[in-house]
Amino acid sequence: MFLFNGREAHSRSFVKAVSWRVLGSIDTFLLSLLFTRNVGAAGAIATTEVLTKMFLYYFHERVWAGISWGLSGDTGQTAEAPKASNT
């Protein structure tokens, strides 16, 4: 699969993903603190955000896994399961 044969090592990709998530959570915490002026509320929002965004990302990826648009050999239609053979 082309996603796994890049220039980067898997460990580098994983560390980049974690650092991006940490940066995003810090941003959410700071914005929440700015709007609420409450450290507890900001922490609760940032913690909840981590969990909900992981779920939403997974759901988003699964939906896109079923869409063939933009892939090599694209016919512009969604992917279909292969038909069973009667042999």
C-alpha cells in the first residue's frame, strides 16, 4: 500500500501524529481558558476534545475508505464488493 512505503520511518510518522495531537490539545486548552477563564473547565474541554476527535477521525477515515473518488484507476464511482463466482 502506497501509504506505508514513504521516505519516513513509521516511528517518525507516529511521533509527528502525537506531537500534532498534543499541539492541538494545547491550543484547545488555551482557547477554552481564554473564553471561560476557568482552568478546570478548560482542562475538561481539552480532555473531552482529545477523545471526541480520535473517534471522529476514525469514523471519517472509515467513511473515506469506502469512497473510490481520487484513487488511481478511479472511475468516479464508489467501491463495490466483488461479485461471487458460481464455479
